[in-house]
Amino acid sequence: MAALLILYSPSRVYGAALGACVMAAAALTTLGHGEYAHGVAPLVVLAVALILLALSWPQKT
């Protein structure tokens, strides 16, 4: 769902926010269970989603 929202420009912010929430939950789950090696991938995707969110955020002019 997040990927489809990211593809369409007006909903890109919502897709990035949704993806960031999902990846934060995945990272917290893996790190909370002590699986540190498996927690790297969700953290990388979370960082990419947050960067996309920051770049897609509407600018005030």
C-alpha cells in the first residue's frame, strides 16, 4: 500500500509516512527480540522512508 501511495505524487508524503511507521515497527520488533543482525534491513529502509518524507514534505513559499 505504501509503495502505491509513493508512486502517485500528491500522496507521496502519506506513503512515505506509512512506510516509515511500518519499518519503525519492524525495527523495534526485531531489536526488541534481540535479533540485531536482522534489525539492520528495517533500519535502512526506515532511513530511506524518512529521507523521502523529508524531501516530499510541502515547502512554504
